[in-house]
Amino acid sequence: MQRWKHTIAYEIYPSSFQDSNGDGIGDLNGITSRLDYLKSLNVGAIWLTPVYASPMVDNGYDVSNFYEINPLYGTMADMDNLIAQAHKRGIKIVMDLVFNHMSDQCEWFKESKSSRHNPKSDWFIWKDGVAGEPGTRPAPPNNWRGIFGGSVWEWNEERQQYYMHTFATQQPDLNWENPDVRQALFDIANFWIKKGVGGFRIDAIPYIKKPNGFESGIPDASDGLVSVHTMTVNTPGVLDFLQEFKKNVTQGKDVFTVAEANGVGPDDLKYWVGENGAFDMLFEFGHLHDVEIWCKPSPYGIMDFKKALLASQEATAKNGWYPAFFENHDKPRCVNNYFSERVAADPKLRVLAAKAMATLLLTLRGTPFLYEGQEIGMTNVQWNDLEKYDEINTKAQYKMALQEGFSHEQAMAFVNRFSRDNSRTPMQWNADANAGFTTGKPWLSVNDNYVEINVAAQESDPNSVLNFYRRLIALRSSNANLDGGPFTALLPEHEQMMAYRRGDGIVVLVNLGETEVEYDGRLVENRKLLIGNYEGPFESSGVTRVLRPLEAVIYGM
Ligand code: NOJ
Ligand code: CA
């Protein structure tokens, strides 16, 4: 039995979850101390973002050694203890495999850059530049822009060549064309399987294959560059690498895989997941309002969100399995991301919105992935000072906004809206100093609203977001229709309401808009209201019924 299909997964961003030693940085022992809390949410798998040795330029996504634990987070003994303590509670640990790139501080890269003739010389992607005037440095090989801004090419004096980095300069891309590189990566994954981890989240995987020729593309901004995403995502041949990964790492073992796959859409899913695909599940980006250049956000509305979710449900009904998620450590908080500013600013509406998203998360067909703090409805921050932000893309995007002609105030508005630090502020455990996250100085400021939004306050409030999640989780695990039943879209063209059936028993209706909507009572005929996000006894009845703003209801037999 594929247990992961029936589990609740929970993502932990270790720096921000729980500090155990007062240094202001969350750590492994902190996570272990909170396992009972996770158990109370019926969590069966914890996805840990990278905890390996790292200089932390991209907060652990720049790995210098996959066989060591970052001392900021603890020791290998702490990691073994976390795995063991989690197992005792029926919880699997899911490790993050960052296999598109490494840190420039890893031994492999140090060796690779030392000369053009060392055994690891082609473990990374090296290219000659384009020669210009004699005596000047050659120009970069092409015009690709990295995800964090600037050229993907960085000049190296020792080799007199450029190396490629899809993300930060300090994150050189590995050369997957070299079989030794692939074997070294498979060995790493197998090392962690031997340690007893239950699965992998696989980072940035659609970028590992680069197109032959490395041709320049048509510029998409005033810097004359074109997004590396456009140029390299899902390049033909990527699936051969991934099938090899499956054969050498996961096939026949009790581990599940969920790959981060921005740029792989529902139509491609059949090649990526399921029996013949490389992975069990894929984090798609279609429904996220994903914006690569923050100062150029595309218009986005309820219909975009809804269409993306419905397309994924349709695709995963045929192949593979779906990981439902609305938040992670790269995205704004969902009450900010999917609703107007008015909703996040109004305590009542904010709670309704958090519960509406909870209803979707726990009733779509797939494995729900919660992100730390989502279960209490944590929100974005609103910092006016760029210095308060830590993460590398925020700084890059601010710079890009100024380059594109926006003012400081406008650039800060983009930062407030999209910064990845919105979801990385420390977990809000209680109303004590630093929200109970640390006794020291937190590495990233706590969101000021922790006095109001925190776990302790919500534990004792039956109507809290947290207890709403618990009720939904209990309903889901006791209801075969919700747990595994087929998904049937209802009212696919409705512009405000998500409506669907699970199996033949459950009907879910969610009003994602801020105004009332009417619906035909026959949709829920012969069923009773099981859960709703509004308090109080009021329930619409009759032929023409009403869903109030942001109202979410689940009807069942
Ligand atoms: C996706 C990760 O989620 C993100 O945090 C990271 O910066 C990039 N991949 C690069 O590893
Ligand atoms: Ca610590």
C-alpha cells in the first residue's frame, strides 16, 4: 500500500521552526521537541528543507556536503535522533535533494575550478567566453538571466572560463551529462535511504538538462537578458536522467518522491509521475501565482487559480498522484497570496480565508502538504526597511525593480508582496517574547502579529484556524470519499466558486470571492453540512442558496 497517499505532509523550514539552544536559529533538536504537536495534526511525513553543510547563501539550498549536517542545526546524532523519534510517532522524514547545483564551497567545485585538467574538471558547466577586443575579458557565452537576477555566467580566473549558475553565483550547476556526477548524486540519495528517511523532495529538477548549443534567446527585460527558466526548463532528455535516478535510487523501495517542477504542466504529468514516470508526485506551479520578475507580475485571478487546480486534478486522475499545497518557504502566505489586501488586513476575513484554503487543501484529491504556520493562518510581513529582509532573491528583485525604473517605494511594495521571507519568519508558538521561537535574538524578525496569531492562543479556541484544521484532518482520515474517492468538478465555469464532489458522498463548495454568491440547492441535496468556516448555526437552505464571502462548506451523507 502506498501509505504516502493517505498521509498529511508538513514542510519545516528548520531555521524558523523552533530554536532549542538560544542562538536564534531553529534546529533539529527544536524540531524533535515539537513532534508531539505535529502528531496532534496527524502529520505522517515531515519535509525538511536542506539541513546539510552549507555556507547558507541561499539558506541551505547551496549545499557544500550532503553527508554532513549543518552545525547551525545540530549534529548527525541529532538527525538520527530526529528520524528515530519521528518513527516512534509514525512520522517519516523527507529530505530535500538539491541536485541541480551545489555550493561553490563544496570540494567538488573547488577541484573542478582548479584547472581545466583535473578529474572533476567537467563536473560543473564550464564554457569559454566570447572573445572581444584583445586584452579584454571575453563576454559571457550567452544572454541567459539567473533566477536571482544577473547573468547565469560567472567568470573564473583560474580556468579563464565561465561557469553556469541557474540560481545564485555561489550555486554552480552540476553537469548531469557526466555519468560520474549522476552516480555521485545517486550515492547521496541512497546514503539517506539507508539512514531511514521516508522520501525525498527534489529541488529545481526540470533545470538539470541544458539544451545543446546554449543559444542566446530574445531578451525579456531591459537588461538584454532572457530568463534561464524559459531557456532550460524541461529540456528534452531530462526524463532519461530521471528514469536513471529512479532505477538507481527509489525503484522497489519504500520511499516516496515529490519533485519541484516549475514549468512542468498537467499535460506533461504522465511522463513525470505515476507507474512509468520518474516520481510519485510533482509540485506544479500553475495555481501559485508564480512571478519570476516581481516588478512584472502577470494579472492573476480566481479563475486562473481554479483552472490550474482543476487541470491538475484531471491529469492526476489518470496518472500519478497530486501533492496539494498552497504555501511553502518560497511563496507568500496564502491569505495574502490569493486574496485582496483587504482580506489579510481584516482579522475576521483573514480567518475565513485561512479556513477556506484549509478546506481546499484537505479535500482535493491528493496528499496535502502543509507549510509551518499555515495551520494557524500566519500572514506576510510588512517591513519598510530592505535591511530587515534576509533572503537573496529579495535583494536581487529590489535591484531589478530599480533597474526597470520603479521608485524605492514601488520596489518595496513588490518586496512586501512577494518576498520569500514572508513565509520564513519564525513560527509563532505563543505570545511570549519572540513568539516562543527562541530565547535569543531570532535570525529573522518575528512577525509583529504573533501576540494575536499563535499556536497557544489557538489551542484553547475551538473556533481557531488550528482547530479547524484538526477537524478537517479528522474528517478526511475517517472518510473514504475524501481520502481516496474520485474528484468530479461541479460548476467549472463559475467565476467565484470552487465546487466539486469527492466520491459520490461529499460535496465541497468554496466561495473564493469577497461577495455573496447564489447556488442551486440541488447540488447538496440529501446531504448534511459536515463542516463550515462560518461560526454559528446559520446554514443556507432551499432551492436558491447562498454562500457568504469566503464561505467554505463540506456537505456529506
Ligand atoms: C527551490 C527552493 O525551494 C528555493 O528555496 C531555492 O532557492 C531554489 N530552489 C534553488 O535551490
Ligand atoms: Ca539553535
